[in-house]
Amino acid sequence: MNATATGGLVFALTMAGILIGFWLRSRLPARQLDNDTQSSVRDVNGLIGTMTALVLGLVDEIGDLERAIEVAAELAMTPDAAKSLLYRARNQLRVSLEPLGAHTDD
């Protein structure tokens, strides 16, 4: 599912929720619309928004992880790519690939 379809789905579901909320508001008794209830609803809406953001962020990270695993699997299939990746990591970390103990201060 691409980003446009996901955004459209989220928009449609949000609008459906708003319309259902308007319909339910007209059906509620007056005691359900006082300040205490409104405060509780506001708190719950904040919680739902926070949880939604966390879940969407997790879904995005899982997608990134899947792509990284696919790339790593492709690289692992060719020895030259693995060697290139090793040397690139060495250059980024600025470490030597010589075995430990090869350098002695004797």
C-alpha cells in the first residue's frame, strides 16, 4: 500500500469517526455533555492520538527494517559485495582488519 492510499484511508476513517460523533452527540442525554465528560473525552482523544502516532511510527520502522533485510540478503549472495561492504565499514569505523596481536610493541 503506497503513502497516498494510506493517507486516503486514514482521512476516510477519520471523517467517518467525526460524522458518527456528530450523530451520537445528538442522541446523548444532556447529563452526558457536561464539563467533566468533555474533559474525559478530551483526555481519551489525546491518548488515542498518541497511540496512533506510535503505531504508525512502528509500522514505518518495520517497513524500513524489511527493506534493509532484503538489501542485506541480496548483498550476502555475492562475495564481492560482502567484501565491498566489509571494506566500507572498515573505512567508516577507521579500524584495521588485521588480526589482534599482529601489532606488538616489543
